[in-house]
Amino acid sequence: MAFTVNVDELKKKAAALGQSGVSLAQAGVDKGIQLANVAMLRAANVKEDSNLRAAYAELGKMYFADHGAEPEETYAAVCAQIADIQAAIAANNAKIAETKVSPEAEVEVEVEVEAEPETEAEPEAAAEDKAEEPAAPEDAPADSAD
């Protein structure tokens, strides 16, 4: 059995493999640069989002300072909520001052948490009915009429 090696052909194949390896490495570097740029832009968006929230908060503070006593109808509910929250904070600060003077005083804290809006299109009554129905255990035997 004769085995002949064409050295020129092997050199060409090795060069082609080397070139494709370089091409793949360059593609990997390019993808890494692309992902790094995307990450930097996302980080910049997070910072800008924080700046936007701060600007909205400042705008709200300015509006409340100027119109909080007599807000437009559209903003009346939110202004009333802000006033209630401010009153609760003031009451808590008074309790803090009282507690610092007399540590034996009992403190009762009430915190209202606003429920998140429902994301489902299901009406509230149907959701309440589902919550009240006990779930049947999977291992429970089925009722049979004997």
C-alpha cells in the first residue's frame, strides 16, 4: 500500500484552516465589542432613566408646591394622597420625638400599600370567586355514588 503526501496541498489546506481560524477569532472579537457597546448603552439608559425619574419628581414637587392646595381636577386625587402621606409622616415624626423622650410609650405603625393594578383582563369579581374556592387535592378520591 502506497501512501503519498502532497506537501503543497497540505500547506494550502493548513493556510486555509489558519485563515478561517483568524476569521472566526475576528468575528468573536467583533461580537464582543458589539456586546460591550450594547452593555454601555444600556447602563447609560439606566442612568438617564434615573435622571428622568428625578426630573419628574422635581416637577411633581414644584406643581404640588404651587397648586397643592387647589389642584386641577385631574391632579386632585394624587395631591390628596400626597397630603395624606405628608400628614402620616408628620404623625410618625411626632411619635418618634415622643418615643425618644419616653421610651416606654407604645408605638402603633400603619402603612398603606397600594395594590398593583391587575394585568389580566379578568374582572375582579371573578378573581375573588376563584380565591374563595378551595382547590381539590390531586390525591383525593373522586366522589362516587355507591
